[in-house]
Amino acid sequence: MRILIVEDAPMLGDGLRRGLQLLDYAVDWFSTGTEADHALGVVHYDAVVLDLGLPGEDGMSLLARWRARGSRIPVIVLTARDAIDSRIGGLDAGADDYLVKPIALDELAARLRAVTRRAAGLSSPVWKHGALEFHPAARQAYWQGKPLELTSREAMLLELLLAHPNRLLTRDFLRDKLYDWQGGVESNALEVHIHHLRRKIHPKIVRTFRGAGYTLGAAEDCT
């Protein structure tokens, strides 16, 4: 899951970025609306964590513009404003959720999971695909009832495939979701992760469309 943080306070912004990275999220952090706007134009983010009190154009105006452009990306608003009208204003501008500072990292991560599940139409706490079960909150997968030992990147990739079961996912799309701009990545890293998923789960759990991308294998083929 790749997250965009828009927060002008250096200590908080860097702390959220580092904390979410430790929880195996790919995270980009920017301090201005201009930078965030540019990032949203080039990267397929899963969610945005948006501070309202930004310098220049504030977060409320930024969010309203994104929604006016038709963007449906889940947005969690961060605000130091505890007044009810501020919360209502953020939700009316198109926010999916809000948190009042100071915030707990575990709560932010839980809310990110919730808004991204809703956006994907996957409200169930357990996702099933044939003999495969995936628990997104814990990023734990089970194959034929037995727990799988997956690396964090393998679990993230499996989550992406399960979240888009009928969609062809390009190599660039998957790389965008798995890696932020700070993290170096080898050219064949994605193929290595896919190879490991096939070895640990089933050879047909991931289908390759040469020159186009990858998709989740049919449940009936993975028995």
C-alpha cells in the first residue's frame, strides 16, 4: 500500500513517514499542496493523510479541488482544530475520515486500512480466494488452512492482487504501489516476488500477460 502524507510540520511529517514505513507501507511525504498535487498526478496512491493547516493553500481547499477534479482517493484529514465545525467542514469537503492531533500511529494505520478497504469494496476482515485466505489487518495469509511465511513485500503484492481480482495490473502500477521514491529497487524485484508467491502458494496464483502485466489466477485453477 502506498500512502501520500501532506504535512508541513517536519517532526510530525517525518515521524509519520518513518512510522508507517516500519509497518511496511510505502510512503511519500510532502509539506506543501503544490508538491502533493504533482505527486498525485504521477503516482497511484492508495490513500492520502492530509493536514488542514498547510502554508499557502490550506488542506481544505486542496481537498475540495481534488474532489472537484473527480478524484476518489481516500483521504484522512489531520487537524489540530478540535472544533466540531472544523470536522464537519473536512468531511463536507470530501474527507473519508479525520483525526485530531496528537495522533497514535496504530490508530492511523487502522483507519488507513478501513478507508482503503471501503474504497476497494472489500469490507470483510478476511478475504478469500479458493483455498487462500488473507487477513489484511495482520497481513497474514493462509493456504489450505496453514499460515504462509511471506515477506512484507510478498504480502503487499498478494494484497494488491486480491484487492483487484479481475483487473490486469501493469508492472509500473505494481512498482508504484510497492515502493516509494526513497527506496531503491532492483529491476527484477517484482518478478522475484511473483516467483516466490507461486512457489509458496500455487504455480497459478499469479497469471502473467507478457508485455502487459499480471493478474490474480482463477480460484478454480489453484487447487
